[in-house]
Amino acid sequence: MDRFTNARDVIKHIGGGLPIYPALVDVALKKKDLDRSSATPEQITAAETESTDRHLAVMIIMGADKY
């Protein structure tokens, strides 16, 4: 977990970022009965943040020690 967090922090520090997957954003919006055409920019930003958090969680689980 520490290595993962450090790697993420380094990427952010040098100006990088994690990818935002449109399909994950659409799922986050759909959970709130929205789509891109009816959502406000703030709602889309919140959905992007949620989808990035979910992506990070999957990355942590996939990289976890299996034992």
C-alpha cells in the first residue's frame, strides 16, 4: 500500500495524472440517473473523481499480495 501511494504521489507531483475512463464516468452518472447531456459540469467532475477512486481501488486489489 505504501509503495502504491508513493507512486501515485510521485505521478501527481511531476504533473501527471491517472486516466479517466469515460465508461466508468458514465456508470457513475447512471447510478444517479444522469447522463452526460443532462449532468452539470460539477456532477461530471464528481463522477470523474468517483470513477478514478474506483479505478485506484481495483489497482490496489489487483496488486495486493495473494497470500
